[in-house]
Amino acid sequence: MDMLMTEDEDIARIARDVRVIAMVGLSPNEDRPSWGVARFLQAQGYRVIPVNPGHAGGVILGERVYPSLAAIPDDEGVQMVDIFRRSEAVEAIVDEALAHLPDLSVIWTQLGVRDDAAADRARRAGITVVQDRCPKIEFPRHD
């Protein structure tokens, strides 16, 4: 099967089924791409939980900021982790997500961000992985 077709099917399912997204690296700065993507996702009805150790305890886009994925309570029901960090940071974030998010079904890395080894580990754990794509661009294509 065509790999791109499979990924498009995954993205359509993610856009339809996911409701709660933890965004690692979400900035409170409205000029940053992460803020624009989070605001877009909220406007589409998704809950976006900010993860940013530099702003932990604060509020971004009306949501409490957590210092790490591990700090998010299980009952928040995080289904997807959207990673707005450099590729070098992905491995540790994926490991933390797999260890601490019981409802996790998707790991997503933003444009220009990928770690194939971490992605393979997540897939072996039953997680859908989308790399080097942006949900603000991809989700509307699958409405």
C-alpha cells in the first residue's frame, strides 16, 4: 500500500477521533507558530494542553501549562502529543509520553521535526506516528 495514502488515512482518523492534545513546546508568544497552531486547534474544538517547563504553572490560551508530560494528570485523557521541539528532543518526549499517558494514541511531530528511531519505538507500542507535518495544514484537508 502507498505509504502516503496510509498516512493520509491516519491523519483523517486522527482529525476525527482525537479530542485532547498535549502540545510540547507551546509558546505564550502569539507570533510563534506553536501558538497559532494551538489556537487553530482550539477553534476546531480540540482541547490543547500546553507543556512548557519555562512557563509551568502559568496559562496559555486559557489552559494551565504543565512542566512535562509526566506532570499531566491521567484523567486529562491526552490522546495525542504534538511536538514543537527540535528533532534531538523527540526521543525523550516519546519515551515520556509512552510511560505516562495511558490514553495516548498519536505522536505528531511538526514540520522539520523527525526521529525515525523514536517513531519506530512508538509504532511498536501501538501508537500512530505522523512526522514532519502540521495539523493546522493537514486537518482541514480531511474535513
